[in-house]
Amino acid sequence: MTLQGFKKMVREIHSEPNGGTLSWGRCASTGTLIAILIYVGHIVFHSHALPDLAGASAFAISPYAANRVATAVQSFSSNPVTPSIDPTKV
């Protein structure tokens, strides 16, 4: 796989389905997942035991969940906003 192909794949994974705009929740979740993998790897490497993963799981899920909650609250609005669809492309 070329570098351009890898960049395209990563951008597609982190984009909203219909609009192609980057999703803050997906990008932040990826960052927290990488941070947790480094944290758990460091603990396992130095202590040879798994740490309690309850707090790490909540930390990993929180950015994506916050983004989804905001979208759910907007759906109950009388004038919902759909940021994933660009009106100029419709």
C-alpha cells in the first residue's frame, strides 16, 4: 500500500458517512485509543500485569459518545442541523 492510499484510507475512516467532513468524535477516539494502548503497554512492560481497564475504557469512549450525544440532542430540535451534508453538493 502506498502512502497516498494509506492517507486516503485513514481520511475515509475518520469522515462522516454522507458529507466526507472529518468527524471530531472519530479523530479524538483514535487519539485516545492510541494513548490507552501506549499506557497499557507501558504498565504491562514495567509491572508484567494488566492494569484496571474500567477508567481507560471510559476515557476511550468519551469523545465519540460526546459527539453522538450532541447529534442525538439536535435530532429532537425543531430545526435539526446535519453538519455531515454539505448543502452546496446536494
